[in-house]
Amino acid sequence: MQSDVNMRETAMRKLQFIFKEVVFDMGISKGTVWDYCETLLIIVFVFWLRMVIHYLGQYVFLKLINAPVIDLSYHIETFYKITLDYAYWNQFQQLGVICMGYLSNTLIFSLMLLTCHLSQTYIYCFPVKLCKIIAWYGLATLLDFFIVDVIDFADQNPDGDLFKLYNYYDKTQDAGAVGLFLTLLIQFAVLILNFFIFYNYIAFVHCDARLSDIYLRISGIGRGYHCPFDNEVSWNYLKQTYSLGEINNNRVVVNKIRIPQNYSNEGTMIAKSYQFQRFSK
């Protein structure tokens, strides 16, 4: 029996291993110079896309409720934000603008997750590079409210998302703290929602649930093993590889392998080895 200290140390090593695998999947470590440059370009693109989706979501919401939009502009010198100027008349309009800015990215990220999941489920393949882009976009979505608040503070923008309700309540009821509290409450709720979606993507969808497969292997949970037919790769991975082999006109060679059982006298187990070979005509 392992002591509590050994069990905690083993659990920490497992968590560190899983964390390193997540970092590796995101392209931060174990890469060439080109891989690092590619990751940097992806980061810049997805965080810029996050900004565009955020303000476009607010613009679409204002148009849907027939609110007068005075200005929607983007300038290269302020590449980190889009200027949105509009008229407002009640708190529900401001609440909707704040929520739609954050939830627009949540919606786009959810659609990306659904596309990846359906592709892996029904056509058994999805590009790894796109999985990487979705992962970074999910992280950008998770940090959306924090980035917007930091930019508004740094740019000294009194009409930023963090101050919209504050200004409204301060002008109408002389209680700006109430508006600030409501804004922080909305941001916290959106953070929980985005974290839940991001966790489910990383753990159960990203790269065909690679992280979940790794956890099952290092945790020793029996339900994660496919014995005796497949004790090396997951069933979804095997189906994906088989489908790609057919698409590429590969010949599938299946060999049965007898595996002795070290702690049993019941004989040997039978496993299958799948090989994908390309033959020239």
C-alpha cells in the first residue's frame, strides 16, 4: 500500500505530465524555430479575431434592438480595439451590450468545438493545426473580459465595458458602485461558462480527446483499456487511422499476437496488430 505522501507525489507527477502535454499541444514547448513562429502568428491572429468578434457582437445586438449606432471604426494605430459609439436609454440595453460582447466569442468557440467534434465522430479526422487554433481561440475567449478591462484601463476609456453600467447608474441614480458590481457579476458568470466549455474541449475533443486518453493510461482506470483487441490506442484513433488508410489507398494488414499473462495460469491473450502499408502498382 502506498502512503499518503507517495500517493500525493504520484498524483502531482501525473498532473505535471498532463499540464506539460497541454503546453506541448498549444505549441509552446518542444518545437523548432518555425513551430514557435507559427504559434506566435496563431496567438496574434486569434487574439485579434477575439477583439473583432467581441465588438461585432455588440454592434449586431444594437442593430437588432434598433439602437442608433453613431460610429463603428477601426484604426491601425489602435489595432487592439474597435471604436463603438452609440446612444443608450436604459440599463437593459447596456446589460445586453456587455453580455453580447463576451457571449459572441463564446458562441463562435462553441461552434468551432462542435465542428471539430462532429468531424472526429463521423469522418474520423480533423486537422491538428486547426485543433491548435481552436485551443488558442478558446483561451482568448476565456480571457476576453480581462483583456478588454486592461485595455480600457490603459487607454483611459470611460465608455469601456467595465464602466458602461457604472456610468449609467452614476448618472441616473448616483449609485455607480451598483453598476460596477453588476458588471463584475456578469463577467464572473461568463468566466465560469467559458471555463466549462474550454475544459470540455481540451479534455474531450482536442486532437480526438488526446488528453482524456493520456489520463486514462496514466491513472490505470480499467475502463480506458480496450483489451484484448486494442490495448495501445483508443477506438476512435484506430477508426480514424483506418479511414485515412483507405482514403490513401493503403493496404491494411492485421496480425494476431499471442500475449502471455504474467500473473495468471489461464493461458495467453490474443491481441491484434494493425499495419497500414502502401504498395506501388
